[in-house]
Amino acid sequence: MTALDAAAVRAVDTTGQVAEALDLATHLRDALWRVDSAAVAPIDAPGGLIVSGMGGSSVGGRLAAGALGPRLVRPLHLAMDYGVPAWTGPDTLVLSSSYSGDTAETLSAYELARDAGAPRLVATTGGGLAARARADGVPVVPLPGGFQPRAAVGYALVTALEAAAVLAQQLAAEWGPDGPEEGDAKRIARALHGSIPVIVGAELTAGVAYRWKTQLNENAELPAFASELPEHDHNEVVGWGAAERRLSAVFLEDPQGDARMARRIEVTAELAAEGAAAVERVTARGETRLERVVSLVLLGDLVSLYAAVLRGVDPAPVAAIDTLKARLAD
């Protein structure tokens, strides 16, 4: 069994990405302070909230939707493009999130939200987005520099929500490099090694499944896919029999979710096993919806980082994205 201890992690993780993931509790607490310090006045937005952002900068809105769940009484929409929905207007609050502040799609969407007369809020480290917001008198929640954008998930989440830092701190000790080799994060990373993961979520865990997929893409440089139940059972489930052990399935489960969904996951996992290289059923930890979301986010981040270690891949660089941006700039 390949060790995933601190020494093995250090040999690959040259910029301390695992340490940043394990520090999620600190990020959550600091993010709460930053939101409070921004002194954003309450905004009544009967039309709902639009979260505009790309990649790691959009994940907060996705996770917020899962954590809030049935408590949402107004729409929460993700705008992951150059624009905002045609119905954007004075009754909709637009949160523009860009870690660098220079994401082309988010800058474009910010301008269109301004033109639509929508109240706005910005979360960024600086760049053009911060400059435009300050010129327009739009509140800015300042994010700390020095992270990979995907590592700042705590800040992205708390821009929209309160935090579950205590549980994150406990789980970091359990799942970190100094934790047992049979701990969940290390065990799942080993189970997925050599296959293409498909991460399946439902209800509360749907947004987290997408986070797992993107972290595996960027940190471990792996193809990975996210899917959502019950829609998965109306099409994708048919393909598992032909997976030829090349794909693995991970089902993210909410222990306090709907009983019908629990039964659906059980049966779908059995069907996936007909062709999957591995099938993992992962249960969220925590009492509140937010705690359960945070537990799965931390677990997925660590699984992706351990997957990088197993592949001998430094999790920090994203050469393909850098190349893409350079070519588009030309």
C-alpha cells in the first residue's frame, strides 16, 4: 500500500496545497470576519440572488444552494458566463465573485448587471473588478491573496453563508496526512486510483459533487465528471454496464436526506457496480445542513490532493488553463 503520509505529500505538493485544504476551519473564521468588516448594508432583493463567477470562484454559490436547501424562499441562480440572465434588474442582487478580479467573464457580467440596474456586491482580491466596484460605490468583500482560487473555498462559501469551522477542524485532524492510512480521504483516493471518477450527488450533495469533480480535474489532472440524482437514473445509469472498469462511481449521501433518495442511491450504486472499477458511498458528517456540506467539501478536496500524490502530480499548476488563457488573449 502506497503511504499517503506527510513525507509522501511533501514530495509532490511543493506549494502546500494540502495544508491549505486542512486549514479550512481558519479560512471560515477569517471569512466571517471579512464579511463583517465589509459592513454591507442589508439589501432586499425579492427577485433573488445571482452569483456570477467562474471555476473556483463560483463554488460558493453552488454550495450555498445546497446548504440552504428548503430555507431558500427566493431564487439563487449561478451565472457562469459572460452575461447575466435577461430577467436581471433592480429586484435581483448580483454577487460578482472573482478571486483574481480579472476574470473576463465575470467583468463582462458585472457590467451587464450594472447596466440592468441591479444592486451588486463583489468578492475579490483586487484587480479590475475591485477597481470598477469602488468606482461605482459597490461594496467589496476583500479576499486574502496568495491562494490558488480553488483553495479559497471557505471564503467563497462564507461570502454567502455562516460557517461550520469546529467540525472542519476536527475532520482535518482525522483525514490529514498525519491521520490513519485507512482514513476516508486516503482510502477513497486509493480506491479511485487508475480510473475516471464519476461523482454523483443529490439534493444537498449535488453542488458538492461538482466541487469534487473540479478538484479532481485541477489538483490531480484527471478527467472526472459530476452527475445528479434523480436525473442520473433517467439516462446515465444505462451506461454503467459498459464502463468496462474504466470509470469509478462515488455517491455522496446526506444521512438526513429524503428516504426515497436514499433507496435510489442504494439501487443505483448496485447497478453501477456492474461495470465500475470501484463504487464508493460517502456519507456526510455533521448535524446541520451547512456542517454536512462542509464535511464533504473538505473530504473531496483531500481526496483530490491525495489522488495527485498517488499520480506524482504537483497539485498547484494548471498548465492547460494557463495555455488556454494565453491563446484566447492572442
